[in-house]
Amino acid sequence: MCQVHLKPPRVRAAGPAAPWLQQCGTMPASAWVLLRSVTMWLLLQSLLLASHLRSTAAFPKGCYPSEEEGLKTFRCSNARLTEVPRDIPNDTNKLYLDSNRIPFLPRDAFRDLPLLLELDLSHNAIASVESGAFRGLAEHLHSLDLSSNRLVSVSKDAFSNLKAKVNLSDNPWLCDCRLQELIRTVDLAAGSSGGIVCDSSTQEEHVGKAFLQVMADTDFCNVYKKTTDIAMLVTMFGWFAMVISYLVYYVRQNQEDARRHLEYLKSLPSKQRRSEESSTISTVV
């Protein structure tokens, strides 16, 4: 193997140069420093590449990080996901989980993403959103897309304290008081309100109509309150009728017993009859 010396030893032999000088020659100190720098740089790049490959291998198939417009982005579009991935980088600013098969959003699904600005969950199979699913996103999130899912009814508590613009269009909504409370809680994304259509409703004539249009003429929560009040009145009337019926039965039963007793007394001899009549009268009184 050829060895390189910065200052090769002097050769006093009068004959031809030593073999190592013939093979390698001399190398200036600057060239040696450059060689070491290039070697270290290549080694560092190899380590970084290996680290990147290991981190990429930890992501679900079809998911990859990138940078768009200076924002750290994590894309999992069309990745056939059935749940929210767990290994999303916690410095992610934009998260795309659209066009997958996610059926529901559990509590604290995004709690490790404090810097998230945009969240796209459109074109999934989401039918349920647990309360607290978006916990931890209230401060920074400004865009949430839940369009084209299977949402029928969602509690307003699932979106509590959320300041993001929310897209709820193209879902099979049940138009009732719960949806009315939800719409009044969230800040709808511009142009998305017309896509919130009644797929079913507590009142049949509202089916197929835009919910905001229906809300202009109908207060679902007030109708529900009136229905509840009527039900309570009917229940109270039923109990009252039962009490009155029992009292009437009780009085009539006592009157019948008293009549029979008086007829019995009339059949007795006079002295015994008078004593028992007075007893009966005092009892009736």
C-alpha cells in the first residue's frame, strides 16, 4: 500500500529513487488538508443519508415529508390509511391525510402537533369525531377540511375553542338542533356553507335543502324545546288523571261500603241497630 508523507525522508543513495517515491511522489500539505476535508464531508453526508433513510422507513407506506413555501409538510394522500398515523413529525405545519379510509377521529388524535396550521381530512370515511379530537390545535390551526366524509351528527364540543376555518360540506348531515348548534360554534370556510345539505331531517320537507337556507326559517332547537315541553305537559296530565281516578274510586268504594252497612243495620233489632248506627255515623264522619 502506498503511504503519503508530508516530508519524505532524504535518500542518500546515489542509485535510482526509492520505490515508494517512484510510486507516490510527494504531496503538498494543502492538498493533504483538502483530501481530509473531502473525506470528512463524504462521511458526514453518508451518515445524514442513512439517518434520513431510517426516518423515512418509519413513516407509513405512501407518506413522506417535504417543504412547501417554507412550511414543513407531511403528505399521506391516497395512502390507504385506516387511522391517523402516529409517527408524524411534531414540527409539521401542513398535514394532508386526504383520500384515505379513516373511519373516525379519536380523542387527542393530533395532540403532538402544536405547530400545525393546515389539516386536510377530506375524502375519507369519517363518521365519528370524538370530543377532544382536535385538542392542542386551537392556538395555531387556521384551516380544517372535513368535506366529503360520512358525518351525520357531531357534537359541538368536538370543535370547542377551535379558531380554524372549517369545511363541513358534502357530508350526509342530519338536520336537527345538534347540527344547528355545531354550525353556530364553528367558523365555516368561505364558499363551503352551500355544501352543507340535509340528507335527513326531523322535518321531511327539509331534506335536500341547504341547511343555512333552512335555518333562516326554522329554529330546530326551539322546535325541540316546544316538543319537549308538550311531552312534559302530557306526562303531568296523565299522572294527574291517574290521581283523580284513584280518589274517585276510593270515595265511591267507601260510599258503597257505607250503604251496605246501613242496609245491614236496618235488618237488626231496634236497640242494637241504634247503637251500631251511631257507630257507623261517627265512622263515616
